[in-house]
Amino acid sequence: MILGGTVEARDLAARLAAKGADAVTSLAGRATRPAYPGKVRVGGFGGAAGLRDYLATEGVAVVVDATHPFAAVMSPNAAVVCAELGVEYLRLERPEWRPAVGDDWRDAASLEEAAEMLPLASRAFLAVGAQSLPPFLRRTDAALIVRSIVRPDGGEHPNITMVEAKGPFTVEGERALFQAHRVEVIVAKNAGGRAADAKLVAARELGLPVIMVRRPAGQPAADAATPEAIMVRLQPHL
Ligand code: NAP
């Protein structure tokens, strides 16, 4: 079973489908999605106990955790439950973004810290996802430009401008967006990968600071950074 929700999970699902492997991708089901390769199941398991039941009932031999690096509940749950059941657990996690020459990144340990770090009365572009908005709502002095796949709770707040969009994004598009909204600072989660890195290039080009939120502590260690490398690890099962 692949725990999905990332570009890498979809890529891995396609590779396994091409091999005729008996694989299923599990999705949380909060975002709309285009057709997925192979079998799919949707929705939470009902915590660790529900996941344990599912893995045992379905006779799952190996779990590839390809959730987003910020999925701080699902990943630790999966690692613990797999260890209890003796099911092989592999974590597919793409590398973090690193600052390049010309970047002005400010490190934040959490979304709460990032919200506190916004300069007073600034115009901030939040590329953090709908679920991560609440800590920023306290910053009533700031103008928040929020991009999200779905309209978040609190999205009707008076100091929020919503931009509903789904990546991948282009550098030109990001630059135009930042200029149109007179953005002064960007807040991003250190997700890594190519689908969302255009905003970082645009920020560098425009000389805008980026408050970069660190990945959550306590995530299981990565076993591989790419679907190709996971396929090698899965070879004994294929
Ligand atoms: P989370 O906080 O770790 O998960 C919250 C709950 O959602 C989990 O306890 C679990 O419910 C359910 N869940 C999460 N991933 C699931 C999966 N692949 N299959 C079935 N249930 C799942 O994670 P999250 O931040 O809400 O992320 C949810 C999904 O969105 C993940 O698949 C992740 O890859 C994707 N995603 C997250 C982000 C982000 O910034 N966090 C960004 C892009 C995509 P139960 O406890 O009931 O099993």
C-alpha cells in the first residue's frame, strides 16, 4: 500500500501498475484529484487502531509512506503500526529545499513562529495550504494573500485575499502574482520538490524575503528520496 498525497506517490503508483503489482494507493481525500493509476482507497483509517485493522484485514505486506513531509500524524502512525504488525515500512521523502545565492530565507520552526515573524503591517503571501492558515489569522495588522487548492475555514476574514489555484506553477506566473498583489514577504513550508519551487525562484528574482517553515520534528527517517529508489527496495515483493 502506498500512502499518497504527493507527486512521488502518483509516480510510484504508475510504476507499480505498469509492473502489474498488487498495489493500492491510500488518499486522505481532502483534495480533488485527477484519475489515479492503479487501485485507490480514500479517507482516513480512523487513527492508528483503524490502520492496524486495515493492514491486517487486507494482508498488506509493505507500506510505502509517500505522504507529504508535513503529514505529521499519518507518517508516525504508519511507522508505529507497521512495526507492531511486522509489516515492512518504507518512507519515500523528497529532499528539502536549500537556499541558493541571492535568497533571503528566514528559518521558522513552526507555522506559529512564522506567523509571529511577519513584519508589522506587511503584505504576506501564504503558500502553506488551507489547513495551516489558523496561526496567521491572529495577524490582523498584516494583509494575507492566501493561495490554496480549497477555500479554507477563515478564508472570509477581512484581511485575507484568496487565490484558489493548484500547482505546478511557473516562475513567470509567480512573479506576476507577487507583483499584482504587491507582496512583501512569502511564507512557505519546506516541502521540497519541483511542483512548488517556482515561488522561491520568483522571490529570489524580486528580492523578496521568504519565511521558510522547517519540516515537523518526529517524522520517520526517509528510506529513499525518489520513486526509482523505492522500486529497487520493492524488488523482492514484485
Ligand atoms: P496528517 O495531519 O498527517 O493527517 C491527518 C489525518 O488524515 C490522518 O490522521 C489520517 O486520518 C488522514 N490521512 C492523511 N494521509 C492519509 C492517507 N494518505 N490515506 C488515508 N488517510 C490519510 O496529514 P495532512 O497534513 O492532513 O495531509 C493529508 C494528506 O494530504 C496526505 O496524504 C498528504 O500527503 C497530503 N498533503 C499534505 C500537505 C501538507 O502540507 N500537510 C500538502 C500536500 C499534500 P486517520 O487518522 O483517520 O487515519
